[in-house]
Amino acid sequence: MAGSSYGEAFKITTYGESHGVSVGVIVEGVTPGVEIDERYIQRQMDRRKPGQSSVTSPRKEYDTIHIESGVFEGRTTGTPLFIVLRNHDMLPDAYSDIQHSYRPGHADFTYLQKYGLRDHRGSGRASGRETAARVAGGAVARKMLERRGVEVVAYTRAIGGIQCQSFDEAVIEQNAVRACDAEAAAEMIRYIEQLAADGDSCGGIVECRIRGVMPGLGEPVFDKLDAELAKSMLSIGAVKGIEFGAGFEAAAMRGSEHNDGMNESGFTSNHAGGIIGGISTGQEIVFRISVKPTSSISLPQQTVNVNGEEQQIQTIGRHDPCICPRIVPVVEAMACLVVEDMYKRQAAMHG
């Protein structure tokens, strides 16, 4: 299956399905001699795993990782890392009633058109379960970036139209929705719980900040840093849009307002989001993604089956009423992968 790899100098390839035996990742381009163990990666896995709170899927996956190659005596060898996560809490029978029907919002129709068959058990390869492998690979990239002084932090900025009014990084991991505003988080949780009780779902906005990136990263013309970040984020199934810095607000700004001036101390603003001409400026890189409402809802919806016959469908199963809380570590993982890849590409350019 094409399209399961990402990166050039630092590369991951993921495998696995929602209800298969396991999911996992092969990581290539790892710097040798870096101290890393399963506990370090597990901390990131625990942030993404289901069953964390009342606003996430009740599916019980421990997401315990096993490093099968690429590490010796606690240090990376420089050879490919192979990380495996076994699936445990699977209920494929929950999908038997809809295996011949197209679920609205899901990839059922498009996968069948492309491959001539599809895995109806929890969406198979199109499931958000695949992102567990990305988080494992991203944790390895994060370890590399820590040595460079780079920090990546993502958080929920809005859910269902409820906006964070303040930014307090200390509260992000202290609330169930990973919002940067504790008061807004409480309102978001109440809203999601009510939607779940109604059998519905919602989306939101997640923001990411990347700090400590050296100026000069990015490969013009087609491999711009923002282009690569955009590709990586849009490869996450629930993401439908992305903006950098001022983003779409720039459309209403004047050039005199949007341009980031400079003085002897550096840039005087950051409307560009830390990237100009596709290359990092050394400022904080800031972007936001739009996350769609979870497609799996228990409310009746209009669809057709594989024979084109109209019918109503209800998706009964264990699903997140809002994907934002668990997509935050996925966003961080993909950002880490992109930035580490760009560092290695920059190093290769200088021989």
C-alpha cells in the first residue's frame, strides 16, 4: 500500500489496522548513540490512548510499546527502529450490521472504489488507530529534537465554537480536553458530554507551537517547511484545514500590518508564524489545524449500501465524541517528525 511512509532523511513507515493483530512503525535515519528507552516513548503513548476520560472513547487499549530493533543497551544503534503495539480490546462484531453500508463521513466508499474491498472493522487502515504508530515514531524524533533544544507543544484552542480566552501552558495536561484555558476547558467538557449523550459529535481547533528551531530550515521550492508541516497535518484523518501565524486573518490585513519588521534585536512581530519563504526564521513556529466532528455517531443518518439502495444507518461502537483531546499528541508527533527530518536534510546539504 503506497502512502504509508513519511520523511526523507528521517523517515517513518507505519502499518496495521484498527482491529488487526497490531499496529507499529519502522523509524529510519535515527542518530546513533542516543539514550532512549520504552518508558520515554510510553509517556507519549499514554497521552494518546483511549479510555482516558468521559470525553474519549471507552475502548481499553493499553498501547504498550515494544522496541524490537534499533536499540542496544539503552542507546540507539543507528539502524532502523521497529516499534510494535499489540491490539487488545477489539469488538469486530460491532460492525457486522453495517459491513455492506457506507457510513457518512467515513472512508468506506472511497476505499472500496480504490481497492475493490475494504476492512469494515472500525475502518481498518483508515482508522484513527493508525495514529498510535505515528506517536511512537514521533517520540523518537522528539528525543532527537530535545538534544537540539527544540520544544513542541500543542493544545486545544477551541471546541464546538467554545474558544479559549487565555493561554496557560501549565493547565494543558491538567484538563481532559487539553485546552490552554481552564475555564473554557470546563465548558468544553460539559458540551462534549451533552453531545455524547445525544449521540452526536463535534470538532475544534488545535494550535501548535514549535520553539527553539534554528533559522534556515526548509527546502524550497516544493519542500518548504510550512508545506511539509501542512502535508503532515493534513495526513491525519480528522484534519480539514491548517493556517500559519496570522493565517486566514491575513486576507483582511494590509501589507503594512502583516509584514514582520526587523530591528537590531530581530523581528518585531510574527504574523508569518516563524516561516518566511518556506524557511524558518528562528522565531516560534505557530500553526492551527481544523479538526472535523467525529464521523461515527449513533444518530440515524441517510446513506446507501454497496448495491446503491437507500437506507438509514447508525454507527454503534466506542468512539470519541470529540477527537481534539487525543489528536493533540498526534499533532506534536507529526511536527517532531517534520522538524527532525528538516534538520537532517539541512546537515546533509552542508556535507
